[in-house]
Amino acid sequence: MVLLSFCLALTLTWPQIQEESITRMVEESFVTTHSSPAGTSGWFRPETDTEEEGGRRSVSLLNSLKALSHEDRLNAMIKIEFLGQESSRAAQMAQKIERLWHSQAFEQALAAMEALQEFAPEPAFAVGIQWRKARSLSSGRGWSSDSQIETIGDVAETSLDYHAGNGRLFAVTRRRTDSAQWSINMSKDDGQTWSETYAWLSNSTVSDVDAVVVDDYLYVAYAPEDPGSGIHQQARMRRALMPGGIIDNIYFWIPIFDKGVEILELALASNADADNNHIRHVAILEDGSLIYHYSLDVGSTFTEYPSGISDAEGSLDICFNFGWSTYHTVVSFRDTSDNLSVWMKPWAGTPVSSDIDTVHPTSPTTTGVAAYEDIFIIVFVHDYTLGPEVRYRISYDGGSSWGVGILGQPLAGEGYLCPAVTGRGGQGFSVVYQKEDGILYDPCIYEQRPYDTASWTKQSGINDQDVITGTTMAVSPIQGVAGFGISKGVIYNPSSRNPHFDREDGGFQLSVDPLPLQGGADADFVVTGGLPDTNTWLAYSVVGLGSTYIGALNATLDLANPIAAAGPDKTGADGMVSWTIFIPATYTGTDVWLQAIQDSQVTIVVATTID
């Protein structure tokens, strides 16, 4: 038996020890100004350098519908959506087409749809297909290999989110083809298998799509081509119902805004981890405007708030700051001078923006932003001397000052690209990105760390198939049966352009629920990814981070003055063990650092407060 300290009780006993400040890693030096090394623009060509217009292929909307098998036609419920002004005659024809289709007069419906083009010439309308029974697109293979989300291919990007209440994952894909522009895909088993619940088809193009879960809905924002102007000037919103991803045709679609200017990019965020009722929508227009809207009524209406930004160019991302004190929303983007810019929105008062670094001027320059309890991180592609590197900026004080760190720095002929980040779930920050090194197989890299210390763990080559470097990636927590935030889901785009899903357990993990801990109530502590049938302990500290070697386990706790809260208890054959522990109300207001330990390994520290 290994004694960590004086108690192994199931009730935590918190000694009265004053908290010490947390020591930061040397790699994050706090700065208020920055300099950029001289880069060598143009040396590096990712595999998808012309990922948009040059890669499109034209597929007729009508031909796509005609190609459906009889079984798929029976399974499809259709709804016509006009992309511009509709006449009363065109609206009547659309209703007739829908009635014909749903009465199984498919050929008559298709003929009437051809006639509709006289009143609404393509690409003036789209057809939404709600599958009565979700179309299965992949078969279960366990976790021995990555799962394929789609089979049609030619996907440009994928958004990933999950519903905390039912644990289901949703992947919304946007294709480069001129038909079947975007679709909703759902997984009921943590990403092992996927099925398509809805498809939006048009001969029109769509400049961008994003999706987010809030309340009991999946919201999808998109910018279709306007048939009158020929540009993507209107941002629209649709939503699907939980739990099955069925499209809400009563909500149908609502306009978010129309400025008469091309929409280059858009992004969504929600407060699903907090009050679960707000949506934030942000877009970049061709004239450099950053357009911000918010909804306080679960997506029923959207209100614009002026951003004050007129030099935005791309690489857009947005996040909600769980546990915020000043800024509830954080936006990252690239400006017209290739600066990495951050925009932060308070509940009341004027938003704050600043340039905090520079981005690579020619390579794919996606940015990703995440926030948790006023700790902000932005990942991006920076112009290093030898090529694109993945760098991050981090703020521990709600955006007042920013530290810097490097995740992927290339050698000659290499490049690191397309980072994405999540900070949801109280499990620290998780980052994914790609490496292009000129060989047959290009790896995707997954890194994770606690929120408030730069102790990164890295896994390279998480992708089973060669990734198309320069295509976007996505990362999100997985609810799952093992507990909130224990695993992360990663989506990447292989050479087939059928997006694939990889689950990252991150090895030995500790999950805590609730976060923050509640005095006078029980808390659940779940360990996953451990050695099977092995004694495991739960340790905590009220002092802070430190280094305490446990010789009998040949492992070092990252805690100062650690105390055993639970254990030894053996993991099961699946490497899991859990404890339910009562937190005394007398310790409300205490900061605590938690970590699990077993033979030769420890989990990442979970830092929280007892409320």
C-alpha cells in the first residue's frame, strides 16, 4: 500500500493551508508587444492551395434528386427554400411539388420542379431533404480505426458539436460541389458510427457554414448565393430538433442579416455549458466589416451589436467564455495587414480589440479560440523563418496581457497548418493541427494541457489516413458514457475528402463533476484510460502545483503537499474507476487541485474552486 498522505477517507478533509501562486512554464513569457521573424513567403504549398473555386465540380440539383434510389425517395421528405424573392406563383408551385413528392408521385414532382425553374431560375431555390430514417453512412468498427462520417466526398469543411443531455455528436459538412451543399450527420455512440439526418441541396454555392448546439436544438448558419446579386450577401439560420437531428420546418429558416456585401466567413458559439439559451453569430464581409449578432431567446431573433472592426479579412473563430467576469465572447481573426486580432465582447460597454501577433501571409491561416474562466487561448499559423509554424497566444487575466508558446515549429521543407482548439468541459485545452513534410503520410497532431499551466502532452499521427494538408480540422469534447469531457473528438479530411472521425482519450484521464465543486454536496470523480486491474488513488492539494515523487509508484504528482482523497481502488478491465465524495460546506471558497495516480502514471491536474 502506498501512502500519499495522512487520510484515505471517502470524505475530503481540507487543511487550512494558504494558497500559493501558480508557477508558469518558461515557454510563456508575458508580453504586451510582439515581433515576427522574417519569413520566406511562397516557399510552401499545401495540398489544397486552391481548395475553393478551382476545386469545385458542377452537379445538377435535379440530377441529384433523379439519382436517388426508389428506397431513398420513399425515405426523403422534401422542402423547397427560395434563395431570393419568390412570387406567389412560384410559392404555389413549390407546395404542389412537395405534395406530389410526399404522395410518391416522384416523376411528376421532378417534372414540376423543372417547370419551377421558369419562375425561379437556378440557382434561385434549394431543396432540403429530411430523411425519415437517418441514412447510415458508416459501420461500427470499435476504436481500432477512425470512422468515416460521409461517403459522398468532396467535403470542404466540417463543424463538430455535441448535446450534453443525450451525448449525441453532430457533424455538419459543407461540400465544394455545386449540389448537396451541406448536411447534418449524427452519431449516437461517441463517433463510432454516423448517419445523415438532413441534406441541403442547391445549384447555388454557399460561402460558409457553421453549427452549434444550444438548448434542445442544433443551429446551422449558412450564406447561400443570392440569385439577383450573384453574391453571398445574406446569412441564414436553420435548426434541427433533439434528439434525432430532425429539421424544424416550422422554424424553417430565418435571416440573420443582409448587408448587400459578400460574406466571406461566418462562425457560431453558444453558452450551452452555462445558461444554455444564447447564441453568438459573427461574420466577416468583403469590405472588411466584422458583423456581430446575438440571440437571447434560443435563436428566435438576432440583434446586431456594432463591432467597430473594418479591417477583418479571414481566419475567423468565436467562443463563449465559461465562467466569465468581463468578456463573455471572444473572437479571433486575421486582419488585412496579416495581424492576429482578438475582439472581446462584454455584457455591457464597448468591445475591446487588439492585434497580438502576426499570421503567415500565404499558407492556410485558420485561427482557433477557446476560453474558460477568463483564461483565453488562440492558436494560429505564424510565419517562422523556415516555414509555417503553429503558435499560440494565451491570456490568464481575461485578455489584458498575452503570453506566447510554440506547438509545431518546422524544419526546412516542412510546415504546420490548420490548428483548432477547444477548452470546454473543465478538462483543459485541446489542440489539433497538421504537419506537411513532403512524404506520403502527413500526420495530424493532438496536444492537451491544463488551463493554467503549460504542461502539454502530445500525440502525433492520430489519423489513420493521410490528411489533405490545408483542410480545416475540428475538435470537441465527447459526452459519452464515461462522463463529461473525458474524451475528445477530432475530424480531419483525408484524400478521399470523406471526413473521418478520431476519438482521443488522451490516455490516463480524470473527470470531475460538477465543476466547480459544490460545498455541502457530493461530487463524482471518474478515472479512465488507466491500467486495468490496478490500484489507483485520487490526490488533491489546496496549496497549488508542485512536484512530489511517489517512489513506490514510480510516478510524480504535479501537486504541492498532496493529500489522498480516495483509494487505493482497482480499475476495472476497461481501465476505469470512480468515486463519489462528499465535499464539506465548511470549505466553500477553497481552491483545490486534483490528480489521479497509479503505477508509473498520473492524470492531468484538474484545478477548481469549492463554491
